[in-house]
Amino acid sequence: MPGELETVTTYDLPVKILLLNNLGDGMVRQWQKMYFGHRFSGTDKSLHSKDFVRAAEADGFRFAARLSEKAK
């Protein structure tokens, strides 16, 4: 993802990005669950705590924001 963010800001592309962090690679996990007897390899991201907002800001996204609660 970092390479893509930098490309967007480098070429000033009119792109909006919504990133949902589910702490794992959902589709890969699904296949490992269905076809590999729940043997998960390389899909558990719970030990990593990348701050995607800071990464986006570092790549030039001035309006990066973290949304953690539903609007009331």
C-alpha cells in the first residue's frame, strides 16, 4: 500500500481511499480456513500495529483521518 499512496500524491491523482483494517488478509485467510484445515500462515497481522493515518500523512495526504466510531 505505501507505494500506491506515494504514486497518488506524486502524480496528484484525484483519488479517495477508504482503508478497512481487519488485521489480516481476509481472502487468503478464508482459503486457509476452507482448504488448509485452519492452518493460518502469514495472515495474522495482530502483532503489527502500523499507523495507516501517519503513513498516509507521510506520503502527502493532508486530509487523512481515523474513523473509529459511528456518527450519531
